[in-house]
Amino acid sequence: MAICPAARLPDMKRILCLVPGLLLLINSRLTGQTQLPYILNGAATQRTCNCYVLTPDNQFISGTVWNKNKINLLQSFNYVFDINLGCKDATGADGIGFILQTKGTNLGATGQGLGFKGISPSLGVLIDTWQNTDENDPPYDHLAIQMNGLTDHNSAGNLAGPVTVIKDNDNVEDCQWHLFRIKWDAALQHMEVSIDNEVRLTLDKDLVNDIFGGDPNVFWGFAGSTGGSSNLQQFCAALRPEFNFNPQQVFCDGTPIQFKDNSSSFGAITSWWWDLGDGTLSAAPQPPPHVYPAAGHYEVKLVIEDNSGCKSDTLKAPFTVGSYPVVDFGPSPFCLNTHTNMKDLTTIKVGTLQKWEWDWGDGTTATGAAPLAPFTTAGSRQVQLRVTSAEGCGSTFGKSILVSNTPVVSGTGENVCLGVATNFRGVNNTPNVPIQQWNWDLGNGITQTQQHATYRYADTGYYPVRLYAISVEGCLSPVAEVPVTVTAVYARAGSDTIVANGQPLQLQSQWNNPRLQYTWSPATGLNNPYIPNPIAVLHKDQTYHLTLLSPEGCHDEDVMNVKVYEGPEFYVPNAFTPNNDGRNDIFHVIAAGVPRLDFFCVWNRWGQEVYRSADLPGGWDGTWQSQPAPAGTYVWMVQGVDYTGRRFSRKGTVTLIR
């Protein structure tokens, strides 16, 4: 958008003081500027030097802005405007129109008429943001060329359209400014309407004779209106600073850069003020080719002024002068069956890498940062790479790439018992590829670099050992998995126990592992001596030996004693001596064939219960109420359930001796 010179003066002073001789010219324009040649009607107001509000965001109003001077349609014109239809989409209305007419600078209509309805003869390029079904409007914001104040799209006055205002977009009430261009070729009698540099409508018609009755002189202007819905609707006589470059221009350190003015303006551009971002200023329409002092990021600024004395806003455009890439690539060696792609390793200080061109040295080429390499056999290859940045800066580099065969290795390791060293052996399965270094990862953070390694693990477990090797040309083999297991066995036959004569006894190894071999010996009374949990039926005392053996040869032994009593029965001593000498200190019951007690109780001579328990083996230690019980005779009773399910009890006396 553009603004009045007075409003821009502080900013322009900052720029123009650096361009001798121009500041005085601008000041004289400001003091001598006359009223612009526009007539404003209704709600229309002037916002800045070249910008006008047709309708504020109010209901049922209209506004027009007419140029005082007629134009001659026998002469071509190319008018460029900026338009803004407001920010309300669903509730915004009604629209604006560019109008040619001969009736004078009258107001126009409100509401759906867009300020155009009823003006005849006339030609209107109408931007309608509200759907009026009685005028056969489409549901989207639309653009149409219509004549003689007729706004119904099914009427004879509809000359072109309707189409969406913006290409591929139903909404123009988007708070944005859009470039609106109306181009008339008088010789061809051809009109072209563009929005944001996209042609939206064309019209081939003899405007002078078909519409204006042979009168080529017409007023032109803008009209806008609102009805029950409204929007802030504005237009500006376009004043957009812009620049571009030749398609062949590159933006590299040390390269002259030619800026080309590509600004859009309703009127003729009379002044330019360039700030190239490195302290260089210019007032030329096109600055001389400029070489920046170094690669880097700059901000280029441009201000323009038209023949009405209006100045544009300052265009601030980030601009990059790129450095040249430092080209490199790899890998080298390129290892067959491991590497499939070459990889760009190029660096650049300023700029963005964009294009890669590879020459494999055999007449074939490729593109991209990591292309598939065509190498299939070992040997030296001369490879060349050219890298170009987005700024157009290119560098080329070539070097020899060693293409090598990849070694393949395997390994073996022993499963061992704890405390025994494990022997590892590495095998080169590609003898034609010499190995420079072997690498063992022993699965516990320890590494070794010999082909054959020996190691003693400190604990049992599974160790995921891995092996790889590096060839003399630097290629790494695939990793070989060589897992090993370190085992320890612990024979635990269980505690010594008692049973009744003929009572089935379940033996149970406390180390149960399906990998282990179990042996109970002798096999006397056992249903199976080679399982972890055989059943024994005994008629006399027996000692069992349990032996465990692992697949690695690890073994261990344990012993269990079984005492056989007649029974089921309770065996209770008749005296005990709780003097802490380790002999006969506890009064307890031997419950042969009785796996469960109901109770085992002891009473003193006065009938006081001094001990009760249902535990096996349990036992009374000769204390009562945390004090040593006196020597004497005590009564006991025991009751339990034998292994056949029979409940029975026994009672008697015991002498406590001190």
C-alpha cells in the first residue's frame, strides 16, 4: 500500500538525506501538492494519499470515488489497484465495482446493487461477496463484467463471468490486499481482468458503440455498498515496490548482481530509492550491477513515488549472497555389499545446497545428495561431484574412491561352567579379503581385539557375544552373533526328615532346571531316580545322594537322611535338660507319619498352660512367661492328623531337670 508524503516524511528523510539533492525535491512536492483529482460521495473517505475507504463496516451505506477527468476509450489503458474486501466472510457484504459511465459522479445504490445498479449506460467489473439468489449469484465470492446497471447474472447485461474472484479460492474477504488489474486494448477492443496477476475474465466488445452510444469519453471510479451485512471495503491506486532479476542471475560472493525494478503502480513511477543492504544507496530506476563485500544475509529496501506525489511503503526483502560450496563426498573405501549409496559431505558457510551432479568416471552420471553408486567390483574409481546452491553458486571436486570387498566373518564360543574360561575363535570366511583387526564384544562391556580370545566370566548367565572385523582396506564386516552361556549347578536335596514305615515321601530338588540331569542314589524305594521329585517308600533308615549334571559338564552333589519310625505315631521323650549345652535342651515331639499337628501343649502341676504350638518340629525350651520354668514334672498332650487322614492324640508327663 502507499501513504501520503507527509505521513512518510520522517522515514523518507532518513533515506533521502543519504541521496544528495533529492530531499529538497520532496519537500517542494509536499508544500505545493494540490488536491487529487477524485470526487468522494456517500460513505467514501480518503485514508492515505492513494487509498480510499468505500464503506466502513456499517450496514446500509454506499460510497463512490470518481476521477474528475474522463478517459477516452479509443486509447488503451492498464489500471492497477489494490483492493481489500474486509475480514468477515460468512457475515460480510456486499462488494465493490470498478465502473465506467457517462452520467457524472453520482452516488450509486446501496445493498446488493454494489453502487452499480441502475447506472446506465455503464460497464462494471463487479466483485460481489454476497449471494443474492434473486440475481442468480453463485455461492462463492465472484467476479463478473456487467453493463448498464444490470446485476442479474441471467440478464442480457451479464457480459462475462461469474467466476471466483481468486483462482481456486471461494473467499476474498480474507483481510488481505489483492492486486486488481484492468487492461483495455483499444485497437483490439479487448479487456482483461486479473486478480493477483492471474487472468480471471476477458471481454471482446466495442464498448464505445455497443454500450456508450458512440461516446468514447467516460468517467471511471469505484463504488461499494453494504446492506443488512457489511464489511470494511477499500481500494488503493496501486503503488507496490517490487524487484526481480534476470533468470540467469546467480547470487554468489564476488558476482555482480543486477536488480531490476518490477514495481506496480496506477500512475507513472517518477522516483526510486534503493537501499541495497550494505550501505549502498541508489535513486536510479535500475541500480548499476552491484558486488557485495562478502557472502551473507542482507535486507534490500525499495521505496517508489508516482506522478501524483504518493510514496509507497518501504519494501523490505531479505536477500542472500551465497558463498561457494566446499565439495566433498564419501565413503572411501566404498565397501561392496555394505555401502550402496555415495554420500555428499559438502559444506557451505552461507546459502543452501540444492543440486548435486555426479560423474562416476565410466560415462554414467547421477543426481541427488545420496545416489545409488554403480560399483560392482573392487578397484579404484575416479569420481567427480558438482554441487550448486539455491543461490546459484557451484563448485566441482573430484577424487579417487577405493571400492573394496567386504569381509565376512563368523565365530565360535564355548558354553562353560562358572569358573572355567571360555575360548572364542574368529573365522575369516573371505580369505581373499585380509583382516587388519578383529573386534570381540563379550556381552558384558568387555572387548578384545585378537582373532582368538579367552575370557573367564565372573557370573553365570547368557552373554550375547558379537564379533566383527576390519579389512586392511578399512571395510567392516557384518556383525556375527556368538552367544555363550555360563552355567553353575547347585544340588539341594532338602533337609533331613523322618517318615513312618511305609509312608510315601516326596523328595524334591530345590534346583529345578529342565537342562539338568538328576540322579538320586541309591534307587532304593524310589519310583524314578532320574527326576527332580521322585517319591520314596521306605521301611528302614536311608541316606540319599543327589547328583546334578549340566550339558556343559557342570555337576554338584548333596545328601539327605531319612529316618524311618513305626507309625504313624508320636514319639515323646520323658525328660529334658534346658541348660543350653546343646544336648537335650528342647522338649519336642517326633511325629512319624503325621504331617500336620492340631496342637502340642504342656501344663504345669497347677494346670497352667506353659506351652502351645502346632508347628513341626517345634518344641518347648523350658521357659514360661519369659522366665525359666522350675524343675519338676509337667503334663503334655499332642494331637494331629496322619498321612492317611486319621486324627489321633497322645498324652503323658515329662520331667524338666535343671
